[in-house]
Amino acid sequence: MLGIDTLTVGVPLSIVTAEEFLKQCLYFTEEEAKDCLRQMIIAKAKYKSQLCDMKYLRRLIEYGKYMQTKKPIKYIRFAYFKNTMEFCLLICVSPFEVVYCRKAKPNELFTGSDEEVADFNINMADIIARICWNVNYSENADIRTEFRSKMFFNKMYLLRIDYTCNLVTEKEKVPLYIILYNSTVLEKHNFKRSNKYKQNCVRVKNKQTAVILYDKEAQIKNCSPEYAKEAEGIIRFEVQHKKSAKIRNLKKEYGGLNLNLLYREVALAQLLYYWCLLLPEGDFYKWNALIKKLDCLGLTNSQKEKIIDVFIVNQNSHSVATARNSFKLKSRFNFKSEAKAKAAFDKRIKATSALGIAPYAVPVEKSVKYGIHKYDYGSCLPSLFPQIA
């Protein structure tokens, strides 16, 4: 199952409407509201200044907790965007919970069907109206008009969107998949690994996007232990777009509307693109099984030698990303430059993937520990990629 996990929106407010929100919803005095807005405007943050005065922030947090009992939201924040000179009410939600008005289980995602997108649009407007209910019925007609023109999803700023897929396997094999994908994830297009040694998660990120694979059961035990049983055997794959510039580019590509980014086709395209860019598509083999597999594919000796050369470098480096950065030094073949070495490496990784083989062999001790050496498994750990494609 694939779709969207969470998203964050910003409801833009003029300074007059922002002051009305603070007074009518958070019960600030007029002096407190003006002081709060002034502090945010003069703050030194380059892009946005969030409510940072603890006295004021505490009221907002308490209001957010109160609203969580009324509507399906994760949190509320209040910020000032210096580049547009607008105040924004920031709201994080799970689209599934918005549509169905209940907490999502680990195996439930917003799938982006026409019906779900339509229901989300209506319910999201209702959530915003409820959060700002006093503003919505303000005595000031200009404030009412401004607010009602911005309470629908297409009129908001879409600040973050997480595309997600649940990959299902045997519970006992989850740690092995995490270890192997940690060893095979690439660092390219400015993506860098940010957790080389964690056992429950694979994570690479650049300035705009994070790509993550993690053990859903291990994650959910901390926040919602009552759902841990239903998360067994689920590896969650997420593409998290965290910057508005990236989301603006996506909107241009898909028609210019926030709602267009909620459809299943967009989620599928994003998940496929980033998996193919950074993660292997093929199965993981034991070393002996890998050699037998290559022997059966009708490759020339030169082709086979080049693929095995890449595997040797990968195994000795303990990760494909490390091997890629040092391929010129560790390869048995000579390359005139680092750029040519990386190009040759990428070409061989692509050729290996086309054969349905991940470019990293299952280590012997892991093969024995997780039973991959047994005949029942054919000395192979199947790829999770087909569950997306």
C-alpha cells in the first residue's frame, strides 16, 4: 500500500488577522498580541520566525492539545515568513485521519483516490474553520473575507509532504533488510547518509528531501505501543519533501495545485524515482549463490569479471556508497580520473540491477543468522522493490 503519511500546511494571515487570531482564539490581550507579533517580525531568523517566547508558546501548545481532542491534527505552530511578510498558522495532519476522523493504524495510508482527495479538501477546510472559529465569525467583515478566502487547501502553503509505502516481509527478516539496504544505499545528487550505524533505519538526505527506510514496529513501540502488533513485518519507505521550493517545483510539474500532489499517481512516481536513484532494485544473494546466478545468465567473461569486481570492492568497503567514493583506488581496473571511475561504477551497478541482483552479497554470518543459507530460501533474500512497482 502506498500514499501519503503526513503533510504540513501554512494558512497565510495578514497582520490584522493574525492579531485577531491571537486575541480571539488564544485569548491574548491587545497589548500581548501586538508584542508577540512585533517580536516575531524583528527576530533574526532568515526565513521564518516561529513563536519563541515561552509564555506565548505555552498558550499555543495548550490550544493545540485542546484542538487535538476536537479534530485530527498532530500539532499547531505560529510563524512569520520574512520573505513574504506574512504570518502563517502551521498545521500538521495525517490525510488519512482527516478523511476518516480517526487515528490511522500502521498499515493504513491515505491512498489518493478521487473520493479521498475530495473528502480531504472538505474536511481540511472544516478543521481550519474550527481552529480559527472566532476569526471565522469576526465582527470585522474584512477579516472574515480574508480568512474564508484562504481556508481551503489549494489556497494554503504546502510546506511539507511525505510520500509513503508499506513494504511487508517476515518479522524476523526486517533487521536483515535494514542492514543490507544501509549497505547498498547510494550517496549521489547531494544525498548523504545521516545514520551509518543505526539498526532500525536507513536515512539519506539533501537540503530539500529525505529518503528513509525504517522498521515500523520499532518506531511505533515508542509512540503508540497499542498498535505495535499490527506493525510487525512492515518496513516503511518514505520520501519526505521538507522544503517549499521543492514542493513548488512539484506543483508546476503536476498542474500548479496543492490537491494535485495528493493523488496516488504522484505518490507512485515519487517513490519509484527516489528508490531507483538511491536504492538497489534486485535481490540479495549469498556469495556462492551469486556466482551460480551469474554463470546461468550467459554473460561474457569480461562482463562477469566487471560485475564481480564491483562486488569485491563493495564487500571490502562494507557499503556501496563508500565503495563508489573510492572505486578508483580499490578497483583492479585503472581509471584516469575519479569522475570516470564513478561513471564506470554507476554503469556496472545499473547493469547488475538489470540482472535482478542487488550489488552487495549477504555476509556469511548474516546468511546463517537469518536462515538465508537454507535451501528453502534459495540463498536469496527477495527485493522489496516489486512491492512498489
